[in-house]
Amino acid sequence: MSIFKENPFGHILFIKKFLIRVLGLITHQRYKRFNTLEIEGSEIIRNLPERNVLFVSNHQTYFADVVAMFHVFNASLKGRDDNIKRISYILQPKLNVYYVAAAETMKKSLFTKALAYAGAVSVERTWRSHGKDVKRQVKMTDISRIGMALEDGWVITFPQGTTTPWKPLRKGTAHIIKKYKPVVVPVVIDGFRRSFDKKGLRIKKKGILQSLVIKEPLEIDYDNESNEEIIEKLEYAIEQHPSFLKVIPKEEIAEYEALNQKRRFRKH
């Protein structure tokens, strides 16, 4: 094997491995020492095919969510049962794991560029740009890039496209599912919003119980189910369907609204 072997996006694999190792070592204690990460579903990870797997998750921070998934996926593949103990699992990480991220976010700093090299599939957001609402056509090249990543391995996506809870899912996710027919694995996360800042880089509060639940792959009729039916199925699977608001404590909803109000005030 050539030392300069590349993935489909032109990233040199030994550099990607080095970055994942470094980032893994830096971030491991965020989920083990300062806060607790409760995991369910490690056995599901070990039973997935090598390629064409789409993980669909709710979203609470820009980076802490996906970094946690990299830890959990690699730990699970190395035989850890619902834990990320013994960081040695990161020495030989799975290199064909990708995540969908906004292109403008991944270009902001040297650190985000390193995160991008470690596995980002950068796409242009069609609904927001540089803090402003916009309306743009979906770029077919972005869809094709996600397809390339699926053909090579596993892809993590956050179809709400925002860290605000209970927002509608983007229909483009259903289009990707119907086009590429991946194994669709729902992931539900919680606690990250309380333990990290919005970017997921700074620990905001210690002693928080974070959870990451990997569910069984969804049964999807790729040819006969409509985009709307697939979206509704995903909303229920990642517990972001509007009906879930009825069972969320009012205090928690008020907390989210207060945080969003503070963010809007800072922008103005």
C-alpha cells in the first residue's frame, strides 16, 4: 500500500489517520472525565456493512456531537461494549467515516480545517449563509459528494441543519436516501447542549450526563415511499417529530428558548 494513498476526496490517508489520532487523544477526556457519556447500541455498529451506511442524528453542537460519534464508532469496532474505555482504539481508526458539514463553518480556522480533513463532506447550505437566511438551489455536486462518501464508507448527517431542537428535517436527506439506498441508522444524542458551548469546543458545565443511543437500521421502501414519508419516519426515529414536544418538560423547552433569545440578542 502506498504511503500516499488517498480517499475519494483527495485526502492522504496517513495524514487523516494522524489527525484523527491527535483529535481523539485531545477530546477523549471530554466524554470520560469532565462529563459522562452513556452509550447504547455498540453491537449495532459491529453488524453494519463496510460501506453505504447513513447515520441520521439530531444535532446539539457544531462539533462535540460528531467527535463523540467518532469515538463511539471506533471503540465499538474494537470490541468495546457501550463504552470508550482504553483509548487505544483510536490508534487504528476507521478511515472511511465522514460527516456532512456546512462549507463556510469548516473554513473558519486552522482547527476547523483539520476537522474537515479528518472526515468532513463540505456542502453549501441552501437556507442560511454567514448568519443570514437565504434561499438557494441545492447543488447537485453536493449530493454527488455525499454519494461518493457513501460509496466509500459511512456518512453521518444532521438533517435538521441546525442545533435548535424540533426543527423540520431537510427534504434533501430523503432524496439522498432514495437515490443511494443506504442502510439508515438513527442516532439520538442528549446532554451535549448543556455540557458544551454551541460550537462544541468549550466545556460549559461539568458533571453532565451525556447520552448517545444507536438504534436499529430503519426499514425503508426506497422505491415506493415518498420523501415526506421518509422524513416523517426519520423524525420519529431521531425523536424530533413535533409530537415529542408534548412529552418534553416545560422547563427544558423554556431553557432552549432562553438560549436562543440570548443568541439573537448577541447578533444584534
